[in-house]
Amino acid sequence: MYEILIDNKDVGAHLVKIVEELNGSEIAYVLLENNLENRTLVNQDHDASISYFGEEVFKGTLTGGRFGRGTIRGIIRNSVFYKLSQKTFT
């Protein structure tokens, strides 16, 4: 059983899949109910974690979503890759 926490709160999300590319980024897709609270949630970055029977299997940042009729497909990116992609190092 997967448990998805956003800012340490269970928001009732369901895991679609986790994509891990070799030497690339890691992204998890989750489904959220399309309601006002969740639309507000995906408009800002939030810490997220995915656990499988209490064992954390993915940790990242909820960075947005794609809106559908009744659901929002949330995008959770690996925090390290996400933060590094926003910075310019000289």
C-alpha cells in the first residue's frame, strides 16, 4: 500500500508511476482529486514523500500538475535534481 504525503499530510493521492532514468531525473506521477484545495496545492512547490508499507521509496518536490475533468495529475520531481536545475553555477 502506497502512502503519499505532501508537507507531511495525507492528501488522498494515488500513485500512477515512478520514472527513474539512468543518469537522469526521477519523477513520480500521482492523481489528486480536482478540487479547490488540490488546485491551490499544485500551484506552489511542496515537499512530498511516497512510502510503500511504511518504507520511504521516493522523496521529492511537488512541482505542478496537469488538470483533468475530475483529477489532477501531480508531478513530483526528485528534490536534488529539481533544485540544481533552477540554479546557475559559475
